[in-house]
Amino acid sequence: MTALYELPAELAIDTSIARRVIAEFIRGQLRQAGFERAVLGLSGGIDSAVVAFLVAEAIGAERLLSVLMPYRTSSPASRADAEAVVAKLGCASELVEISPMVDAYFANDPDASSLRRGNFMARQRMAVLYDRSVTWSGLVVGTSNKTESLIGYTTLFGDSACAFNPIGDLYKSQVRQLAEALGVPEAIIRKAPSADLWPGQTDEAEADISYPVLDRLLFWRVDKRRSIDEVVALGFDLALVARVDRMIAGSEFKRQVPPIAKLGPRTAGVDYLYPRRRPGSARV
Amino acid sequence: MKPLRIALAQIAPRLGMLDENIARHHEIIKEARADGAGLLVFPELGLTGYLLQDLAADVAMRLDDPRLATLAEATEDMSVVVSFVEESGDHRLFIAAALLEGGRIAHVHRKLYLPTYGLFDERRFFAAGDLLRAVPSRLGVGVGLAVCEDFWHLSVAQVLALDGAQLLINVSSSPGRDLAATNEVGLGTASSWRNLMRTYAQLTTSFVVFCNRVGVDESISFWGGSEIISPSGEPVFSAPFFEEGLFTAEISLADVRRERIGLPLLRDERPELHVRELARIVAERAGLAPDSTADDMAESGLDVAPGDPIQNPIGFRAAR
């Protein structure tokens, strides 16, 4: 039996402290916003499974709605994995097929690229989640991890859209470590991560790099501020380092709030600076 | 000397909700008194919450604010340290910690060092204090107050001890971060703080009392882990991480005497030497005097010139 996953030594975290911090974070975000429930999109992949487990741990599974939103080309195995999470947690779940909405839009545009289709699907899922946020009276919980956020492997206002994100500061390898600690089904931890837009698609094949290598590189470049020369000395390939650097810089815009042209005396995000949640801001 | 019972209010203040936090303080003061506490310590900005940004001005209080007077009155026979945003007469906002005793405000310490780097942005919203003083207290020993980052500057603990403090009190809103499994206690921030508090206690041969908040403001989670460290650098009490609660422990202030007799570090301090050398460094850094400890051709602030090391031993005049 091979190891469940590969965990680079420098990325190992104390999962009990991580769970403690994240549970308090989730409860704090909901309380400060005046909500008691949460909703998230469950894909069958490890990120959304981990977040579902974390939310259930923080507020109880009965306050979580998991929405399964397959497209007609999505893998049946993904759906089965998502259903396994729902069954294990005992949370509420809903199935919303996005094929009719997506296909209606592209009906007169059959040559649309897979990039356009993938982005549209991600945004359609976002639209469904924010609608369910109203029907379920819950905040939308984000499920993007730090690795995909740093390299920009996300759809702006799509999968990255959320009210708060409990795992956005954890690399994929660390999400796996947390998944194991939380008791996420092994099949989900073991399978190759995929955006599941077409059969056989995997993140690692698309980016042409393995997660353990990418996570280590990002850790040394971003968290530990090592220069290009220094990470090459650590054994990383120079061409790879340059490519990942470009991915990071090229996706800076995805990680930030859009700039507002500064015209008036006080401008949101510039010199009008308040906490997102403050006295009077909680829903009553 | 009878033991001193110390209560640490490891609370999660509600951000910007001054009235609610004040009410909570009153409840905790009652609870600590019923428990026989002689000293009760609240965390940094316990009355307002930490990540205030532009809310700071809304929750600021003048020292003559009746709400502070009411809190002070509630202390009666206790010593209580509270922390809030203080607005001065010229409308500067400070992160303040106040020692309340005998029904009045006995001392106010304004945070000296405002971290404005990494996840911190304090200097944007607050003014830095200018005074560092140990003050007498009804506890029978001198007390030195410091706020969070103040303790990341070596001189603060030493100045307070030299000024007569035997009890150093640090109130904090320290955000927990760095979960690397290699950390001694699973949390990098906690490891760093524990190292420095034990070192300060031992080197100043004083008690260190640390009260850190818990709870969440926006993205950041505060780790708690409030502590009391003895003058020998040993922890007397360590509160759990991330858990809200009123934690109490007893200390014997006589330990200070024992430690200082056995290990007279404070007796042997050379403040006049510090003053002399610091005065020299200040003048040299300001360009008012040549850097007497640097190579001749060294870039300012670098001390070492490029090329071969030469020079006479520092501190000796070259033979002519």
C-alpha cells in the first residue's frame, strides 16, 4: 500500500491547532455576520470535502448545506465521493444540475473553448451557491486552497467567490494532511486532484508539475522569501521557478479587491478602512 | 508576605462594541473579587477589540471619561489592568493600558512600539507613547506595564526593572500564526513569546504576567496562552491556547527577593554604561559624530568596509 499522500517535511503543520483555529474562525465569521448556518459546493474533491468536515466540526453538520452541482461531463465518481462525504457527515445536501443553464448559454456558440466553458461553469456554481445562501440562510464558505490561489488556478468570481475561506492559507499538501486528521474518506485523499471539466483531466497534468514540488516551491518563494537563486540552490529547476513566478505575478489581480478610481475624500479600501463586520453590520 | 492571587481575563472582546465590553469587564471584576484575586489583568484593547482601523476614533475615551471612572471605582481593594483606546487632549489616539487601584486610575501606559509590518498596521491608526515608568502599587511592589509589541524591544523590560518594577505586566492581542509542526508547542507565535517572557523574567529577576486575548477579528485568531513567569524564568501558570476564561494562580512576591539575592543581575546592571554608549550611537547615527566603531571606508550603518580588514583595535588610539 503506497502512502496516502506525499507530505514535504517543511510543510507539515500541527493539525490539532489548525482545527482549533479554523473552528473558531468559522464560528466568529458567522456570529459577526449574524448567521448560524453555512452553505458550500461539494465537488467530490478534497478541498470542499475538508471544508465540509471543518464546518461540521465548528457548528454541527445540521447547520451545513452541501450543494452538489455536476455538469453532464462531470465524473460519476466525483458525485459518488461527494455523496460519501454527505453520508459520513449527515449534513443536508441538494443536487443542482448545472447542465441546462450552461448548455442554454452556449447553445448558439458550439465552438466555445473549454476555458470559457470551465469559467462559465464555475460562475454558474457560484450563482447557485449565492441563491442557496438565501434559501438556507447561510453564508457561502470558500474552498480554494493556497496553492491554486497563488498560481491563479481559479475562476475570478467563480470558485474563489465566498463570504469567508477557512483553508485559503493552506497548501494542497497541508489540506491533505488536514483531510487525514479529519477522517475524510481515503478515496478522496488518494485520487488525483481535478477541475473535472473533462474525463481524465488532472490539475497536475494541466500545470505539468506535481503538488508536493509546487507546494514546496511556493513555500520557499512566498512564505520564506527565498530568491530565485536560493530556491535553485535548494534543487528546483530554474525554468520551473521562472514559470511559477510568472503564474504568481500574473494572477495577482485574482487575489485582490478591484481598485476604485480615487476621486473623493474617502474611498473604500484606500482611506475608508473598516472591519468587514462591525457594530451594526450583523444581520438582525 | 501573603501570596498574591492573580486573575488573567483571557477574553474575546467584541470588536468595536465598547458598552458590551465594559459590561463584561464589570462582570469579570466581580467574579475575580469573589475568587479572592488581588490583581486582575485584561488583554490589550480588551475594552474595544483589536482590529479597529477607522473605528478607533469612535471607541476612543479621554482619561476623564465617566465610563473609565466607573470601572476604576469597581476596583476598590483590587489592582486591575484594563486596556482601551485613549484620546489625548490634542486628539491623538493611543493604545493604552491603565492600572486601576483604590477606585482611581493609578497609572496609564501608552503603547510605545506600534508594529506596522506584516499583518500589523498600527502606526496608521495610532500614536506611539513616549513614557516608560515603573509605578508603585498597593500590591507592595513596583509595577511596570507594557503592551504587546513593547516586549519585542529588549530595553523595555530592563528599563522597567531598573526603575523599580518587580512585576512586569504585558497585555497583548497577539495573533497566532505559523502552524509548522516543528514548533515546540505547535504554534510559532507562542514559542517566540514563551522564549522572550522566560528570558525577560530571568534577566530582570522579576515576575512577568502576560495576558493575551482569544477570539477572532476578521482573518486573525488570537492565541491566548496567558502566563505568569517567576523571577527565575520558570512558568508558574500557563493558560490554555485559544480558550476563553478567567484563569487564576497564586504567586509569592517574596520570590523576587530570593532570586535577586541569589542572582544579583539587577544589582550589577550598568545603566550609566548604557547611557554613555547609547548617547554615542545616537549621535553617530544622526551623523553628528563619525562612527567610531566602523572601518574608515564603511557605508553608513554597515561598520565593515569593502576590502581587506585593517584598522587598530576599536577603543585604542592609534600610535602616532
